[in-house]
Amino acid sequence: MTRAPNGSGRSRRILVTHTQIAQSAIELLNDNDIDVFFSPPYDPSDVVAARAAELQIDAIMVRQGKINDQVIGASPKLKVIVKHGVGVDNVDLTAAHARGIPVLRSMGSNSRAVAEHAIALALMLVKEIQPLNAAVKGGDWPKPTFIGKDFQGATIGLVGYGGIGRETARMAEALGMEVVVHDPYAPQAAEADGFATAADLDAMLPGLDILSLHCPLTATTRDLIDNRRLSLMKPTAVIVNTARGGIIDEAALAQALAQKTIAGAALDSFATEPPAADNPLWALPTLTATPHIGGVTAGSARSMAEIAARHIISVLDGNAPDEASLARPSELAA
């Protein structure tokens, strides 16, 4: 456990579940009588709880690791939990709600960054960059037989149309793709932006060349993409997940890739993070993995930290939590 630079015994304290945040956010917190302490990412919850209790923290800024009831109840001074980002599936929302502690998200802070990563992964899959790279480096030269795929006219289906989904749709359209959106909670938003919508996910899947996931992980969306839905997709289709790992049944995905039910998948998030070293997905050449860094760019990291810091300052100053940023158990509890 370390204190941020410039810590000087201020009257309020927060714990960040990581080793760093943007310096501008630290300065903002310090200027508002808040000391910042760090707890290494993915430390066990009991270890984080012990730190929270020792420090008697007033707030938690969540980056990585599980924030369970033990952590939430460790400090009697805790007044707010804020996510350094937007996904809150690693926070026990029900436990926080029961204790009267609001959980806030840094809305809009990383939408562009995640959308860029989703499009980059889709480009790599459709253009078969990884297998071509392996072939050339392995001494093969597949040019005489290779026929690539076009983005022009390809259909991308987006599950979820929040800030990230909207940015992804715009980028995909700019590349010449046809965009269709499935979001039962906001169908009018995509239509208002001029995109086609699909009320039924099962009906949408057979027509897709690319499926890109942009919904939160909830009780409803857990294992949303399972064996049955994978079987509905074209064998030439690919899946990109820059949302949350639990949205895809990983065992079903491994089977679909092994049996060539679909052509490929790119995952930036996993059901368990970090994933096990013997994860069966690693043996599949049509699987591309990145370590949940889609939203981590210099610009988005600064924005996430500063928005999270402002939420903390506001609540600790006695203001009501921002309604638009609240994570409600009835909507988002996974």
C-alpha cells in the first residue's frame, strides 16, 4: 500500500485499486483535501479490505480486482465507490446499495478508445492478419491462393448502443459497413442516428459478418452468446468482445472456433481476469486476445481518473450523487 505523491495528512482518504492514476486526478483530489492511497491490482479482497479498514477510507476508486461486501464494509467512513471506467461487474452493487453507498461510473470517459480497439480487432480478424503473419514468418507464402474479404458492404451487428456502441457504429459506417443494432433498452437511439435495428438477437445473428459486443454484464446478458447463438452465425463470421468476458460462454466459443462454426474471435475481456494459463482458447489460432486494455489510452485514462475524482469530491462534499452516473443493482447487478 502506497500513498500518492504529495500526500500530506489531509482529512479525507481514498483507496485506488491499482498502482497509479493520472497525476492530474491526484492533484485534483489533493487540492480538495483528499489523500490518495494505492492497492495493487487483483489483490485478494480480504487484503484490500484490511487496507481499507486500516486507512479508514472515505471513498474507493475502482480500477481492478473484486470489490465485495467485505471490502465495502471495511471502513465505517466509506461514503462512495467510483469506477475508473464504466463497467461495474467487479463491484457488489447489491452490497453497496444495502449499506447506502452509491456506486458511480465515469460515463463517456473511454468510449472513443474502446470503439477504436473494437474496430482494430475487427479489421485484424476480417483481413486475417494473424494467420497470414504466422504463415509468412513460418516460411510459407500464401499469396497464390489467398483471397481476402472486403469491409465494403460487410454487415456488423452491435449488441448495445451506449456511448461505445455509438462510436463503433460511426466508425464502421465510415469504413463502408452496414450497421445493425440490437439494444432492447434504447432502440430509438440507433434509429435516430440512422442505423438499422433488430428487436430479436437470434434473427440478427445469421446475417452478420461481424458481431461486436458493447453491452454491460448483467444477470440478463451473462452467457448471452452461448452455444445455441453461436450456431446461428455464418461460418465466415467473426466476434469481437471489448465489453465484459461473461457475456460470452467461453467454453462454447472454444468449441465453435475448434469446429469452425465461426471463423474467428477477438477478446479484450474474459470471464476471469487474468485468465488461466491453460485456458483452452489459447490453443486456437483463430482466437486473438488482448488484456482488457481497450479503454486504456493516455487520453481516456486521464479522463476516467478526472471524472472519477470529481464524483468523489462532489459526494464527499455533501452533494447528491450524479443520477446519470449511478450504477443501480436492479439494472446492472451481474
